[in-house]
Amino acid sequence: MTTDPSLTELANRVSDARDRPAYGHDALITCDRLVRIFTTDGVEVQALQGLDLLVREGELMALVGASGSGKSTLMNILAGLDTPTAGAARVAGRDLLTMTAADRLAYRRETVGFVWQQTARNLLPYLTAAQNVALPLQLSGTRKGRRARRERALELLELLQVADCRDRRPQQMSGGQQQRVAIAVALANAPAVLLADEPTGELDSQTATQIFEAFRTANETLGTTIVIVTHDQAVAGEVRRTVAIRDGRTSTEVLRRSEIDAATGHETVVAREYAMLDRAGRLQLPADYLRALDMRDRVALELESDHIGVWPDGTR
Ligand SMILES: Nc1ncnc2c1ncn2[C@@H]1O[C@H](COP(=O)(O)OP(=O)(O)OP(=O)(O)O)[C@@H](O)[C@H]1O
């Protein structure tokens, strides 16, 4: 039998809740019940339906999901190009809902860098690779002097192994070279976060692997936090954490870690899939699990000492 809590216990619970760190207090990117509703011709589309996501500083992670699940909507919000309808979003201490137009411009120039799928969208066609990388430095005013800007541009092109393209215009480079130069442009102002929306979408698989290696180099050498939206299973399989978005919410997450066999010293990567549990206790079960057990509308739950059992309606 349970007894009602005393007033002192209730007061203690309130004070515990107050002292508990806020959701995402130690994350670089925090999306808290993010909602984005588009209205066209009187019809509402809920592109994001209360999406929660935390990304730690220094992570290299992938976002996956079916077409229309809300990935680009999320990326546009994180890039400061669109504003959410409701919820909260913070990146590197900036509140994306309350930024002024001037803050937003500074945010796009200094805090985030982005690489888009269409190689042509990332670079100015009439500038060389080195000039493309130097341009954001000039616009933000972080490097004074043409020589200092060119030096920084060449350093980044070198890091991404496209130094030989420095004096070429985009149409004189391959798609893969253009994307590597695009990554250098995005990194020019040393952003805290690099966002990439299908950066390998227009490339063959071998070139896509090289582009992914360029992201890894940026992450490991410069410590940049990187979020990549991808359909490419090979890319999604290379990162430690892949978050799946379904119907405008984060639904499942795959974490990969290396395990070393004590006997042979052989290293293998072990992947494990998790369902996301939101702060209201809501859980999205994978669609194939629901189909396999013909679960719909409602399920029976049972609390065990170390797990919760979930059964199709009518079987318990
Ligand atoms: N500007 C807009 N106006 C109206 N509806 C929009 C707009 N942008 C996106 N949507 C709708 O919001 C939903 C999510 O779209 P979004 O582009 O974010 O999906 P996605 O996961 O990036 O898809 P894809 O993989 O095909 O790029 C879709 O139903 C889409 O039609």
C-alpha cells in the first residue's frame, strides 16, 4: 500500500527538480519539442512534430529518414535559415527562436557552416577554389588582409587534399573536388557546427567515401561538431551515432562502438539500435516490430524488475 507523501517530501521533490540540470544543458545542439508547421493554400503540413535531439560537442553523427520525414526542415532551422513554429532550439548557446535579424546573420557566418547536396549551390562559379574559401573570411572580417585570408584558405584546401585545385574554378573540378572545396568554405570561419544535407547525393560511391573521409578529417583535426543528413547507408554506417527521423520526430538511434577481442586483439564494431524515449515517456516502436506482432491501437504493458514487457492487445 502506498502512503501519501508528506509536505516535506513534496518540498524536497520540487527542490530536486529545480536543482536538476535543464534538458540539454551540456549539449552543443539542443532541440526540445521542436515543431514546424507549413501552411500552403490553407493546408497545414506538420513537418516537425515535437522533435527532441541532443548533439554533444565534437560529435560526428548522421540523420536518416524517409523522404518527407522532416530532415531538411530540421537542417534549415539549425542553419538559421528558417524558424520553428514552437519548441526550443539552441546551438552553441544561441537561442534560434529569439535571435534578431543581425544575430541570425552573424550566426550563419560564424557559428554554423553548411554543405548542400547540389555541388553547384556551394561555390560561386566565377571564383577559384582559394577565392571561394577566402570569401567568408572577408565577409566576417575575421582575417584582415588578403594574404592572411589566402593563407587560411590554402591551409584548409591542403587539409582536405584539394590544394592542387586552389586556382581552379568550380567547372574545372570534379564533383568530389567541388564538395571538398565546399567543406573548406564551410569551415573557413571555424564554425562550432558543420551541417551537411545529403553531401554525397550527387556522387558515385567511391567519391562519396572520400567526401566522408574529408568530414572525418575536419571532425578529428579541427574538433568541429558535424551533423550529416544522408540516404547513403555506407555513410550512415561509418559514424558512431545515427539518429532516424520518422514523421517529424526522432524515432530510433543506432550507436556503434569498437570492441577488442581479448584473445585475438581483433577489433570489431558493434552496433545497437535504441528507441527514443521522450521526456513525456513516449516511445516510438519500430514499424517492422509492430508489423511482425500485428500491434496497433493499444498494447499491454507489464513492469518487470529490469524491463518493461509490451504485448499485442488481447494476448495478456
Ligand atoms: N516550404 C514548405 N512548404 C510546405 N511544405 C513543406 C515545405 N518544406 C517542407 N514541407 C513539407 O514538410 C515535410 C517534411 O519535408 P522535408 O523536406 O523536411 O523532408 P525530408 O526528410 O528532408 O525529405 P527528403 O529526404 O525528400 O529531402 C514534407 O511533407 C514536405 O512536403
